[in-house]
Amino acid sequence: MATRAPKVTRVSATEAKTHFGELIRRVKVGKEYIIVERDGLPVLGILDADELEDYLDLHDESLKAQIRQGYREYQAGKTRSVEKVLAEVRTTTKRPK
């Protein structure tokens, strides 16, 4: 199934100020991106917070390094199945009585 491109809408800063609640709804519910313009020039974008966090993660060098290290370990066979990890956690975690 193909993913459809998100809708991008341009609004003036005045319109954004007047209809901010509606813009938030459109971003959250409608998965829309809003570009706010001042004097016809784009000055900011409004997008869903989860997408912003994903974007920031993509640019986090320490996170990229962790992913590369994890992939190298995976390629070297230094992995355990989820079943083994869960069994280990269950044996080391004591339940309160």
C-alpha cells in the first residue's frame, strides 16, 4: 500500500494567530503540515510532536552512533532472542509478597 504525501498548507501569520486551535486539529487529526508565512515568506512550520521527535532523532549524532554500534553487534552475532532476555529478567526480578 502506497503512503500518501502529507498535505502542506500555507497560511499567513495573522490567519495562524486567529485560527490556531483549528490548525492544531488539522495537524493532529488530519496529519497536515502547516507553513506559517509573514509578508509572504515562510517563517515556521507546524507539525505533529511525534514527527518532530522522529526528525530530531534522525539528527542526533549520539543516537546514530548507538544504532551503528547495535547493528555491528547484531552482524557479529552478539544477540539474544527475546525469549532468552525475558527468561533472564523473570529469574532476576523478585516479585513482592
